[in-house]
Amino acid sequence: METDCVCGSQAQLQYKNEPGRIKGRFIIIKNVPILYCEDCKEEYMTGPNSLRFAERVKQAVESGENELEF
């Protein structure tokens, strides 16, 4: 999947382990879909994926987990 980056180049879809934090607790969410632009080195998530990431971090904290799959 490719999409336009804010710089005008094409951003590529990658899957990465991303850290999240709530109230001082650090959580790793595995295989998060991240769009990466090689030209400007910018990384970002789509809006729906950003919301899902935040929900997964919250779920990890509530369940006492240190890592969760996206």
C-alpha cells in the first residue's frame, strides 16, 4: 500500500513494534501499520490506526500486559 505523504512523495506501509505510554507505564504494541516516507523520513499512522493503537495501549495497561499485538 502506498499513499501520498505531506511532502508530496509516496509513503510505504511498514509494520513496526511501537511503544506507547499511559501514566508512566510503557507498553509495546507489535506489528503496528506505519506509513513511512523515504524522502522526508516521516512516519505516521492513519487516523483509524491511531485510535486503535491508543485503545490497544489502554487494554494492555488494564490487563497488566507489557506487550500486545496490534
